[in-house]
Amino acid sequence: MTRFRALPVAGAALLLVGQADVRPSAAAAPEPVRVRASAAFAACLAPALDSVARGAGVPVVLVTADPDPPQDADLVIGDDLEMTRLLESGTAEVASAVDLGQIPWVTVVPEGSPRGAVSAFATEPVAVLAGRAGREARASLGALGAGRLAVTDDPGALRRARYGLMPRSLAGPGERRASDVRPLVATAALIANSPRRASAARLLARLASTDGRRALGTCFDPMPQASAQASASAAAVYAQSVVDWWMPACSLARNRYVDPNEALGPPDAINLGGQGENYLGFISLGQGGYVTVDMGVTFADANGPDVRVYQTVSGAGEPVTLYASTLPQGPFTLVGLRVPCGERSPGLFSNHCDFDLRAGGLAAARYLKVEDGEIFPCLAAGSVTEGADIDAVELLGGRN
Amino acid sequence: MKTAPPLAWAASRAAVVALVAFAAGCGGSNPIGPMPSPSPSPTAQPGGPITGRYTLSITPSASCAMPRTPITFLMTGADAGVTTHPGVQVLLDPNGFRLELEAVYESFAIHGGLGTKNDPEGAVSEQGQRVWIHAIAAGPVLRSTDSRGEVLTGTLAGYLALATAGGFEGELGTCSAPDHALSLRTR
């Protein structure tokens, strides 16, 4: 029931042999649902999709390529970094987005290689995944200069590499070592206005079902059970007031959600659904915009993270930069630079990211400047929610 | 806690937009007032409007495994009006949407986001490299010899990736650092 197709475009190098078995019949067979998934996920989906598609009664064509742009896809599956703009622009439906699981990154080295960073001992270029999904991995290999990196979108080349940093699903033989790079999260979403939406929705429901997850389970790890439930206790401390904010005139003219007061209080962003991008409860910061909030109390650096920022809309992790100060007018000290803000928050529409004052060398703070870290050109904007979308700012501990 | 109802925030947004229009009508928003006539000065004074043609130069941080050769772009700057703070917009010339700086400009300094699109093309430098940037540009503004403002000793904090023309993002290196060097010089 599943056919596989490779696209002749950059980034679509995984050639999956067609195994079409959509049988012609007198009755009009349903048109196949086009699923478009990036290489790391397609390697997992390919073996499982056939049984899932049969269960859903939906013929499927799987295309291995960056999900953005979706071309003729009905259902897209990609990591946060690949899905953000699809979801934010409304090209894919936020309300339909489902996390199917995650795939950790592994460092592949020859058996018996020395311990430590692969950059210290690799005797040939280190293979790493190309494209948006590979950005954080490539950045983690920043110690490797040109000529010592082999950036590729060819799954075969990744599997053959003696030294490499790749999603586990694309790793070949050799010793696999755990990596600190954020795991890829497989988020699936329906393309808005797809002509095969009903079939695609049926397929997605099947993928997300217990049976579907079981079929995928050998390749995807389950999503972690985050301890991120927003605190409902009276002792919880959220941002109390806005001290300052700014967004470029360009972003202010294009974004729809521009009230800085929406960053105050507990996380409460919601998706109203319907056509277009209908939400409540956050501020979209635009290109490099910021909001500075007063937490109402001076808080000390404690063990572990001190501040949680709730970031929303896309089901993805637009980065956030955080600065802190004990005074409303600053000076503000950098605490975290462009931290991906996509940790899932169970029970909430928003995701989150955490910050530790210690990272900025601060012992205490009261005022927090939350700045967009996506930094996408305003003039190229494709949505009314450009920039990091700030729902709430919470103190995690160390109050005094 | 989130007390502003939709109508209230819509109204506040309208007020800010009106403020932008008002500021624009008043002759711009740079904190240093209208552009004075050129008067070369032996010692650079702070300020000056960021307007007209510029060369943006980025030197990767010493912590990056990248050549520390400056990466340059021809840009055009303009007053971007006042929202809650005065702003400037500096765009790649031409194709401004491929590399855009939106920054607060006040107290004789800029601070804002410099970014490229997330597509495989990035922005092409004067050296012919493809460059991807998502970073915060900051630095003091000094009057140049033609009295416009320029940044000679700025910093760029964030993501920088390089590739050959037609190459994959990052094939010539990727580096996230808080201390790339940046300048924005008049031309």
C-alpha cells in the first residue's frame, strides 16, 4: 500500500525503491496520501508506514526531502527546525501537529577510538547531516574547520562514514557514542487545504495511535515525560509587569500579536483554531525584538535552572536569548544566547526553555530581558507570528 | 494576570503605529537629530544618522575554526522610525530580504537582530561565499567623516555558517559565539 519516491531536489538524496502495490480496481481507488519527511525520519517511517497505511486504509507515497517547502505533500514530518516556519505560516496546521517520537544524535567512530571529542582524533573528515535539521549538530562541531567536515544530505554517505555525527537512524557500522546534541523531534502535521486532507488525517491518526507508535517504536524513542507542568501553586512566581519592550517597526506592522502584557502571568496561550492563525495569550517579538519584565522579587542563583520561558505557537523551538539584571534599567548581562525554546510542556500549548543565572556569572537578578533569537528577516516574513512567541516567564527557584 | 483584552491591545498597537507615523512625520527618529553638513573631525564624535550606503564586515570569533578573514556585504541603511525606541534598518543591497538588520538606535549605540532566511541560499558575501547569520549585532555609533553614523568596533553574538557558492550550509564551518567582530562603515 505504500510507494516510495525520491525527489530530484537538493536534500532529497535517500533513494527509496518504489514498492507500489496500490492495485487498480474497477472502483476508484483512493488517491495516495503524499507524506514528505526529512531523511532522518524517513529512514524510520519507511519500514513502519506500510502497516500503518494498511491499518488506516490509505495508500501512501513517501517522499524523502526537507518538509519545507511541502510541494504537493498532504502530511509533513520534520524536526522543530524544519517545521517552525511551516507551522507558523499556517502552511501546515498547528492544531494537527503531533510529536511521533524523537531520534537521538550519535557520534560514530571506529571501534576502539580514543575517548573525547571526535574533533581531537578523527583522521578523516567528520560526516554530518546537511540542512536545517543538522544545524545544531554542525554548530557542535565548530572546532572542525573547513576540510575536516563532510556536510552531506546523502544518507548512504552518512552510513558509510567512519567518523560522523548523525541521527541514530542514519548511523552505519562502528561504535556509536551518545551525543549532547538535542534529539530530533519528529513532528507530523497536516498541510492546510490539502485535497486529500481526510485521508491524510486518517493516516496521521493511525500514526499517532498506540498501534502506530508501536510500529514506529523500534526507530523512534518516546518523547520524554518532561517535568514541565506549569506550577499552579500560589507560590509560583511569574513575570509581574513590563518594564520595557521593543520590536522593529517592520515587525510591528506585520505581526498580529504585539501586546507585551501577554508575557505576564502564567502560561495561557491557546490556539483558537479555524482558518488562519488565531491565537491568544502571547507576544510575537518580531526580528530581534524584546520584552523586559519585572519578576517582582529579587531571586538568587540556585542549583539548576532559575528561569523558564514559555514560547509558543508552532510546536517548535524558536530560539530565545535571555539577559538579566538587578535593576530595571540594567545593565543587562547575557544569560543564554539563542537557546532553542521547544521543550514540550505537558498540558500546555506552549513549549519552554530554561536558563541558569550562573551561565551569565550572576548571583541574583530581578529584571529579565527576553529577546527573539530566531532573527528571521522581517522583509521575508511569511506569518503574523514572526519571532519568538513569548507566553510567560517563570522563576523556578532561588527566590529570596 | 493578562489583563489587556483584545480591543485594548489592538488599541495600544494602533497607538504605537500612530507613534511610528508621527515620528516619521517629524523627520525621523535617530537620536542625534537631522543630518548635519559634512565636517570631518580629527576625533570621532558619537552619533550620526545611519543612512545611505554601508559596508558590513563580520570577522568570525577567535573561538571559531574558521578563517578570520572579514566577510563583507554591501548594505543600505535607513531610519526605521520610532516604535517604543528609535530604530534603524540596514539591508543587503540589493535583495534586502536576504540579509536584514533591525536594531534599536539610541544612546549612540545600536543593538538588534541581523538575520538571513532559512533557505539553502543564505546571503552571498562580497567574497563569493554563502553566509547564514542569526545573531545580535551591537556596538557604539561614531560620526564618520561625512557626519553619518558608523559602527567601527561592534560585536555579533550568535550563529554564523559559511559555504562555497552552491555548497551546503556550514560546509566551510559553523560557529555560534558571542563575540564575532562586526563593523558597519560608510561607503
